[in-house]
Amino acid sequence: MLERSDTSISETLKRFNAFELEVGLLVPTPTGLKKSIIDATESVRDFLRDSGFHDYAQQKQGGEGKLTRPAYYVFADRIEETQVSLYRPETKNGDPRLWFSRMRHYVEPYNLVALLIQDGSLYVVNCSKPEILGSLSNRDTPLGSLAARTSKGVAPEVQELLEKIREISQRGYVRTMRPGDTGVGMTLEHLLGIAANSSKSPDYKGIEIKAKRLKERKPTRITLFSQAPNWKLSPIGSAWNLLKQFGYVRSGKLRLNHEINTLAPNSLGFQLEVDAANGWLKQVHMNPMTAVKQDVVTWEMETLRRRLVEKHPQTFWVGAQCRGRGPDEEFHYTKVEVTRAPRVKNLDALLEGGLISVDYLMSQKDPKKQAVRDHGYLFKIHVADLGALFPPSEVYYF
């Protein structure tokens, strides 16, 4: 239900990330508040388990296994003690649930609620209340007193790569090695002496390099990673079946080039869904004529989390000033933003909230053959939302 949040998920996660605080996110529904029930989504379950607070996997179903522990509502000027009930009912396959006493007095339907654990205690933060979230930066407030930042030194390989990019920047504008969108990245890699390859590993001594043009006319989406679906779990079965059933003909070939998110079906009727019960991300198809929903493609969320960690242990997001067009375009690399250690638990929330989307880039290799030219299943995020996925970054200007 995170997509129903009345508050920006991205901006909220950025605020917590700025203080290197990990949180779990909930959005109570009217029905849930009325019935005193909140589903513990997979991301919340993982958060509680990894924080050492509670592991639903070890909990029995029914009243015998129900656990009640102290918790705390955070206000701008005070903290109020409450209780959290953690349980798995006998019915509904024992789907994990939680509930906070007096919660209806603290939140309204579709408020964005953050769970924060410090020193073994669970704190509940209503992020839809500006005065509460705003108090995070004031150490004299309850929430501000929970915040802490960790500074880290610059690693040798980071310093080395910064020096190489600084030397490239000193050359001023350099002509693109390839016209089109990919020119800014390919040109930088060529200047750094990095050979073009299809490896999923980071580009330079464990550091991923992503280049983008500065001052784009529209908000820029950048690729986090590419990950093919699990075709064995996918009802469609294969990339060819996907292209054959839903592709369209352009320039004599079947093609499928579309952005997909959780917020609404795109022009093809494609939409993403987070299936927390199974730990999947699904691409479904909504038939505009019949409103019938069909499961099409499946990714395993654990695979996506692992890819994010593998791809971005440290990342240089390099910005370039541009001039000219096509084969005459030139780049002046002037900015580097360095991120590290993505908040993996935030991936689920950003997907569910529609802030991370997927691009299909595929076409038929030959009109006479059932073969797919696959340029990846690209998981993308807007540049403005990077702070919701990564801890505070360091920015360098040349």
C-alpha cells in the first residue's frame, strides 16, 4: 500500500538517509485502522528481523505465539509509550501482522509511518506530520536526539579515480565517441581507459561509473542495474513469447520499448506489482477492454536486492556540461557525486511507490527469425530520488 501514501516516500527516505538511519515504512489503510490490523510487508519483516527486534519466521500462529512489546510514538516535542502486538493469525495462512495500541489517535489513513529501532527499542514516526519529520534535524527534539551520522574517510581507489576525472575535466570539452544518449558514458569510459564490456561488475576497482548530461530539459532517469526476469517463474515463459504477444511492428521488426511502474498501466497495459507474500516483483497486463489482469513476468525481489548491492558498492555519478548535437556533441565533465552502500531495504518501498521503474528495450533480431535482440531490463530511478536509496553522498566540482 506504499503507493497510496499521502507523503513523498522519496523525500522521506532522503531525510532519514541524511542521518544514516534505516527505517521500515507502513501506510495504514482505512480498513486496517478500523479493524486494528496492519499487514507486516516483506520489507517491514526484513527490517524487524535484521534489526534484531522480531523474526516472524520463528513465530507460531495463533494466540499462543502472539508477542507484545513496548514501543514509542514520536512527536515533535515528546515521546509517548505504547505497545506493539506482533502475531500470525490462525487464518489467512498465518500472514504476519502487527498493531500499535492507540494508533488511531496517532495516524490517519494513508499517512506514511516510519519504524525506527535504536538500542533495541521500536519508535513509530508519523512522517505525514511536517512538524515531526522536520524535527529530525534538531538534536534538542526526541527524533533529532535519535539521529546520528557516521563519517567515513576517502578510500584510495576513490581518490585515484577522482584524480583521473579531474585530469579529464581539465581538457575542457571533448567530442563524443558515439552519437546519442549513450555517448556521454561511453566517451568517459574511453577516456578512462575502460574497455567496453557487458560485465555486471563495477567498472573501476570496485567502483561503478554512471555519466549523465547536466541541465537536461526534463527530469533525468538513470539506470541502477539491468536484470532479466526469472523466466521459470514467469507465466509468459520467455523473452520471445513476451515480444511476440505484446510487441508492435516498427521498421519491419517487432519491438517492445516501454517504461513500466507500479502507479498505473502504461499505453500497453503493462504495470508493476510488488507481491510481498511471495517475495516477487511482477509485471502484469491490464486489458483495457475487459479490465482483466494477467500475470506476465516475474522477478525475485532477493535477486534485485543482490544486484543492487553488487552493482553499487561505490558509485561515481559523473555530470557533464554539453554543447552541440549528434556526432558533433561535446562533453565537459565537471561534477562527481560519490555514493556508497545503498539502503537495500529501501528498494522495495521505492518500487512499490513507483519511484523506481523498469524499461523494456527489446526487438526482433531478424524479421524471419524468432530471436530477440535484448538490450536489458533496466531498473531506473530519477536523479532527484537518489538520496532515498543511498546514504549521504560526497559531491566534487572540477
